[in-house]
Amino acid sequence: RELAHAMLRKRSRGLLPSKSLEEKRFESLVKTYTDVAVASRRSVLPQRLFYFVQAHPVASAAVMFAMAAILSVTFLFYEKSGDVNPAYALVENYQLRVYNQDGELLWSKPALGIPDLSSATWTSSRSGSRRYLMVEDIDGNGQKEVLVLYVSDRKLDNDTLACYNYDGTLRWKGELPEPVVYGDKDQTRFINWELRDFISVRKNENHRKQLFVIATSRLNPSILSELDPSDGTLLQTYWHNGHINHILPFDANSDGNMDLLIGGINNPYENAFISVLDPLNISGYGPTKQEDIPRNVRKAQEKFYILFPKSSVSEIWNTVRYNSTALIEITSGKTLSVHVNELLDRVDSGGVIYVIDDSMRVINVTHNAPFRATHRRLVDEGILNDTLDANYWNNLKNSVRYWDGERFVNEPVMNRWYGGRLPS
């Protein structure tokens, strides 16, 4: 206040012409300074700012405009990294957003029908048991591509995989093969493919990268297909009479060559299964009964194919006729942990766990806590009368069956036709 009065005294000495435009501006400045100075003695900073804006809206707007201009110039001159290689992608509120490794947005597209998820990990790229998104260098050229279920005409195409280049341009739409007839029942008109998962695999450093997808239908056939990474054309297909739920790379026999491990349900035999396939040769149909052999398709040459028996819980209490491979995990020491769901209509009922070494021999059988609780309840209700002891697990272990290329046997064997010539 004292400074304001001193400035007014200088004005009276003729520094500013009386009642001029400059004087009016000067008085406004003094009043502003005085008001803020007085307010500062009585209020905290947010209150002082509020009083200032309330008393001087024009001046406040000018200050805010200047700050906005400074921020805009700073943003315009912000130097991006220049990295155009996708590192990860997100789907949020039905928008696909692709970022580089510095977190800079590269491009975005509508993703109607796709739930919120991320490509960061295998689990985060999925919703339920279905995969929607992957960021991967599928052709080995050092530039990553973005694969996502294709959206067209404002809807999600369940049977079409889309591949986008690093810059967001569409490289291809990969479509699946026409259904085949199984046995004497032509149900092809009822089959609508639904993509479930897709992975990129290199058998070893001497081979090109390969892209594989699995798809199921409302009826029982499922397929494992290879698509050309360059244009999405169909290269080879494995036909399976039943559902394929899982696919992952696995080095069976620890020979340095990556194989494809799939799992799910074999419908004709009504059992959970896993199968090991050479990625260079998956073509053909999987083990099925004579009356269900698909027309005009040759027999496949799996490396291994294993059926898992139903437990007593499944035999007595299941509302469907089969169990199912629910989860496959690669554990330490190159062993597999295969989780078999025994009651498909009760997801909390638990299951049996088969531990398998890299030669595909079952070395241990156990169970999880929900399965034990379900079994105990059925015993208490008088529905079951067996015991979860060593004999129980040995019986299941000895009931695992292996495909030898012609029939299922109880000893761990490789398909006799793997890598060889099929019989005429």
C-alpha cells in the first residue's frame, strides 16, 4: 500500500499527464497491486488467485492465454524419438492404440467389439480363453507388425485376422479354410469359424518365422492353420475332431527344434488331449474313429498325441461325456504341467494335473485344492466311495494313452509315421 501511494505521489509531480489514457492505465495497475497486496495479508494462495480473477477477468484471461501459448509452443517444438517400430498396443474404449518403446503414440484405429486389453503379456492380450491382440515381428525383418481380430462394417469379424504394418496400413486379412465333411455327416453349412489364438514360431535359427492360428466352430471341428506372414494366404491346416483350446511352442525331446503343442478335447474318444506337431508339417487330420474320418484329407503326422482319462469325479458327476485340457504350463526343467478340467460345467470344481517330461512321459499325477474339495463332498454325500491315495493317482497315470500312428497304446511312444512316409 505504501508503494502504491509513493507511485501516486510521483504522478502528481508531472510524470504522467493528468486524466490521460496513460493515467487511467496507471490507476488500474495501482488498484490491482493494492487489491492483491491487501488480499495477500488475509488469504492463502488459492484464495488470492480467486480474488484476482474475480476482480480482473480481462487481465486474468490475458495471463492464461500467454501461458497456453507458451505450452503450445513447447509442445510443437518437442522432439520425438523418431522410433516408428511398434513395441506394444492397447485397446481402450474400443480404440486400438499402438506405441513405440518410448511410449509415444504411433497410430490408432477403431476396435469395435474388442474388450479393453494389452499386448504386453500373453495373459493381458486375452479375454477369457480368447486372444485378440499381438505385436510381433512375424516375418523376421526387424519391424514389428500388429495382429488383431479384424473389424469391418462396424462389427467384429470372428473368423478374420488382420495384420497391420508398423505405420498402421493394412497388410492383409487372413481368412480360414472352408469346412470339410467328417464321415457321412455333412454339417459344413452349420460351421462358422471363430479365431481363438495365434502365435509366431521359428523352428530354429535356420528356418523362417511361421504364423499359426487356431479356430473352433459351434460344432466340434477345430483347426490349426498356418498363414503366410507376407500376405495372409493359407499354407497348411491340421483338422481336429474336437476343440483346440490352447497352443504354445515347446521343444519336445530338447533337440533344439521348437514344436507346436496344442490341447483341448477329442470328441470321438471323449477325452482331454495334447498333441505335439512339427511346425513344418502340420497338414492332415488328427486321431479320430473310422466313421469320423474327414473326406479328402490325409492323416496327419503328429510327433506325439496323448489322451488323458476321466477321473471318478468326471465319470460319476459330469453332465457331459468328456473332460478337457484347461491349461498347459511349461515349468522348470523342461517339464509340462497339464491341467485337466474334470467337470466342464463347474469351473470351480478343480481338476487333475499331469506332470510330463520333455520325452512326453507322464512322471506324476496330482490334483488341485478345488478337486479335492469336490471329491470330499461327493464322498460325504455317498456318491463316491474311493480315496485320493497313491493307488488312485497311479491308476490315472497308467490309463494315459499314446497314439502310435494307428491306434492308442498305454506305453509312451512317438507316432510311427512322424517324419516318414505314410502308408498308401
